Amino acid sequence: MSKKATRSTKPKPDPDAVPQKPTVSAAKKVFYIADNLLQAEDGEQRMRLERFYHPGKGQLAWFITHQDRHIMEVLEYAEPRRSWLLNNEVCSNGRTYMTTPFDATLLALHHLRKHCSQRAMSLDSIGVDESDTSVNRLLTKFTNATSLKCVSDVKVSGDLTFYKYNAERTLAWLALKTRGIVAVLKAKQVHCGLGAKSENYVRSEKLVTETDVNEMDYMRMACDYVGRYLDADLHEELTRYLHIPSEIQALVEEKSTAQKRKSQQGQQGANSKKIKLANGEDAASKLRNSSLLDSDDAKESVTSPPTPAPLKERTMTAKEKALAKGAKGSKSIASFFKAK
């Protein structure tokens, strides 16, 4: 068949046909959300994906709100070279997203410290001059007066309520949250400190009883958990308020404690070498005074050490005799290394 005949058989495009747009697959992500949040009472799912300022990250972060009452943080777990198989489709985005509820007062602390440190202000007037409109929504919808009383001074004038940041109340409230996390870590038997990695995989009763529980390690880890939602300077103030030493100082103290414990164990081992009886007599004097040995034998065996038996000359084998005979007249290997 010629090229001319082949070209003539191809169908010509229809100029009146509507051009079809290429199909674009929708972005699919894997979320872990509680069932009670997905099942609304009125049949409507009022869940929104919004962005609020995160003090720990220093930028806007994603949050999920539910019916303008609950706020949940979106945690992202990303690992390299990971994908999902959804039905018959491979999703190249292998990231996992998890929602967890938390206290919105931690987010409100940043705005209270920024605007209400010098004067008292109402919640609807905080952040009005800022371009970020989510500040007003965060303070008016997801915070309550009960929690804000723990971190600020409240003044009521008629129908208006004004709040002023209180540093002492804030540190006391954060300290209570830190101690609550410490109790949870102990209940879950989460090991802290330098040996946390190895001890988390070994759950034997002997290891749990022999391991010294360091209260300060639990306090440091709990303070770091709370500090993820605080400004850097407020996290440092909380660390000083709880008298938590720095990690370098803790390592130095732990090393000195280990050396002191090792020296004490060595001293105890040296003292235990000499066996003492209950009445203070040593074993040699007790054996000498007993009637198990004669007087002369006892005195000789206790006071003088036993004389060693004379060594017998070992007879050489036939192979060793042949080697010794062949080595006569030859120099030793040490003579080659002598100074000349």
C-alpha cells in the first residue's frame, strides 16, 4: 500500500466538535479523623481546613475546625519514597495526616502577649489592625473565658470583658500542664534520658526495677512538649520557672554522678575482699582457735604460706629434639635488631 492511500484512509478531524479537556485526577490524602467528628447530629459535616498562627513554628499552620467549637491540629508524617494504594489507584503522595485536639489557649497566648501586655483589651478588638483575619476568629470562637482567666487578668465593664496578659498566672498554668504530661509519661512507662532508645524496646521487669527514674528527665521532656506551642522566649521562661537545667549541664551532672557511683562501688569491692565474721574476727584467727587443726600445724598453715611443689623437668619429644639439633650454631632473631 502506498503512502498516498494510507493518508487518505485516516479520518479527518471534525471542526465543529467540542474540544475535550484532559482529565486531571483529584489530589488524594490520607487522614486519620475520629468517627464522632464525621457524624454530625444534623447530618451536616461542618469541618473546615483553616490556617492559624503557630507560635512554635513561627508561621501559619493548618488546623481543622469542627462546628466553630473544636479546633484540631493537623500533624503531618512524611517519609521518603512512600506511596499509598487506594483501591486500584496508586497515590504518589505517601504522607499521612493525623488530627489531634488541643487547647486553643496555647495559640491565644501569642496574641495576648503581643497586644495585651500593657493594656486590657476585648477579644474582638485584638488583631484588628493586622492583615491576618484568623486572629479574631481564633479568639472569639475557639477560646473561652474560663481558660483565659488562667493566663490573664479579667476586667468586666457592663457587657464588655477585657483581658490583660499576666505572666505569673501563665507560668503557673503552663507548669500544671507540664506536670500533667509527666504523669502521663510515667503511666505509659515512657523512658526518658540518655538510655531512652534502648530501654523503650526492652520491657522486662528486672530492667524497670533496676533503672533509676530521673524526675528531671521526665520534666524536661514534658516541658519540650508544651514548648512546641509557645514562643521561644516563653519556653525559656517556663524552663527557668521549673528549674530545669540545660542538656549540657545535665550531661555533666550525670557523668559526675556516674563516676562517683563507680568509685563507691570500687571502694566497696576493696573492702569486701577481706572476709569478716559476725563477731569481728577474721577467718584465719577463727581457724587457728578452733580444734580442727593441731597447734603446730595450725600455726604453720596460718602464719606461713604453703611451700610450692618442685617443678619436674619435662621430657622433650622427638620432634622438639630434631628442631633443637638443627638450630645449633644459628643466631637468634633478636640479634638482627641489636644496635651495630
